[in-house]
Amino acid sequence: MKKITLLLFIGLLACKQTTPQNAKENKTSEETMLITKDISEQEINSENMVEAISAKVKRYDAEPLYYLRIGKANCMIEILVNDMPVYQSYELSNLASPLEINHKILKSGNQTVTVRMYPVGDLIKEDYDYGETITQLGDASNVRIKVIRLDKQGAMGLRDEEEILDHQSPTKDADGEVFAGTGLPFYEYTFEFFATVPYDLSEDSWGNAADLRTVDQDVLEQKMLDYYKTFLKEYKKGNEDFIAQQYFQSFYVQAQAYYKSKEEIQEMWDEELETINDPTVKPQPVKDYELVFYAQGGIAFLRLKTKDDLYYRNNCAGYIETTEDGIQYEIFFGLYLYAPKKGFNKKDFRLIMA
């Protein structure tokens, strides 16, 4: 069984005006606020991480959340938002729940959705014990994606959904029934939708990354390898402070995008700590990978080369094995790395987790 942890950490530290009855409480809150605002990345640790993120995250009267409702037929798919992976489905069934995508929306404006379609291969044979290997997309291959919006401050029920866009994969006939990529082993297309969000994370994130395709690729690959191996080594050691430092920027970006409370941040960090301190954790060798780029070259990623085994396809080459209730499974980390434009030097640059 494959287990992939998604870490979305968001919070808010509220400030109140001091009154005689709560002066002590507010003084503590104000002091904490001052401390966390001045904490550098190097000073982040497991104990102050939640507080530091909470102090940075802003809350709003309206907190829009964007989702994709994805349906497909006769194909396998991969979905990217703003050239960052958000979903992959290598099975016949469809996604039951809407897919949240705010963590890939850095600011208001046009957002791109890229759809990659593949033939179903042996899926029909494996699921139904009949048929043959399918190596080409067919007339009936189809993907339909609805972009919807909800407000976190609202009821967030089905009746509260606002449909932004209803998009279907391209067709080549007047009736819109014959897929445009019929006969191909792969088909990719992109469409846009407009999102309005109250935050702007485009500068303090991978949205302001240097193009890593322009540096010496051998140097980049070695830096990537060093990062992956060190991360796995410290994870195995249960080095909570080191892992907190690596996750901090990524968690903050995701945190702001989802408007989470301090309690939600703490809950998510506690869940991660359970894995960090799991004595059964076994880091796997970083091998059989390929260096790929996302976010128009701003993000570098070591992706497993394995394409035939759908279990590993498109997953990170940095992962661990662990055991729960006697069952062994893998946790694949999202080690997407970028180098900030500010102070960027092609010969000497630092990588940060996106």
C-alpha cells in the first residue's frame, strides 16, 4: 500500500487590545508575535515552527478556495496547475472528491491547468480479465474538468459551490464526440481560468525562482542528490528541528493559501512528527531517477524513472519504507526544490523546498 503525506500548514496568531483583565495574556501574545516575526530560517525548530507560521499567516473576511472536479474515461491522466503537479490517476476509476488546488495558486490572475492523457495499457485486462493491451488513445478517450470555488468562511456545502469553468478535452468532430488525440500514445493540452485570492505569494515562494535549466546540470544534479540524501538521513535520525527548517517555507506558503488556524497547523505538524519518530522508518537509496523541471524551469525534481510499474510512476526518488500494523508501505516525499532569484548565482546557489 502506498501512502503519500500531504502537508498543509496554516495558522493565525491574533492580537487583541490590552484591557486590565487580560493584560498578562495579551502581553504574552504580543511578545510571541515580535519573536516569531524576527525568527530567521536557521532559528526555526520543531518547538517554534507552528507559532512562527501562525504569526505570518493572514486571515480575511472572504477566503476563496478553488477545486477541480475531475472526470475521465478510457485514459490515464496527470494534472498540473501552473506547471506544478497536483494529481495523477493510473487506474480506471475516477476521483470522488474535488481536488483542492489553492497551494498552486500564488496570486490572483489567470491560472493554467495542464492535462496529460495516456492509453489505459493493461488496466482493463487486470480489472476485468479480458481484452488486450491498449497502446493508443481512442475516440472515446475523454477528460472533463470543472473548476469550482467555495468560501472557507461560508457553509462549504454542495449548494455553496460556484462553478468557474466547465472544460472538456478537445474533440475533432462537429458533435464533440470524437477525441482530438485519437490514435496517439500521448496527448497534452492546457486551459486557463481566472482566480481571485486575497493573498499574494508570488514573491515569497517558488513563484520567484531562478530558472534552474540555465545552470550546469551536473552541478544541479549533485546539489539535488546531496539535498535528498541529507534529508532522508536526518529523517531517519528523527531530527525534528532539521526537518522543520526544511519544511518551513513550503508549509508557510501552503498555510497562507488555505487560511488554516493555529490549531490546524499544530495538528498537521503533530501528524508529521509521528512519522519522523517512527522507529520502523527505512530511507531508500536515491537511485534510478531522472532530473525533471516544473514551474517553467523554476522547480527541479528527482523523479523515479520507473514507468512500467504504475505504483512508482512519477513519484519522488526520495522516499522511505515504514511498517504499520505489520504492513510495509512507502511514503514518497514532495522534494520539489527551487533557488530564489534574489542573490542567485549560477555557480553557487542554495536550494529550498517548494
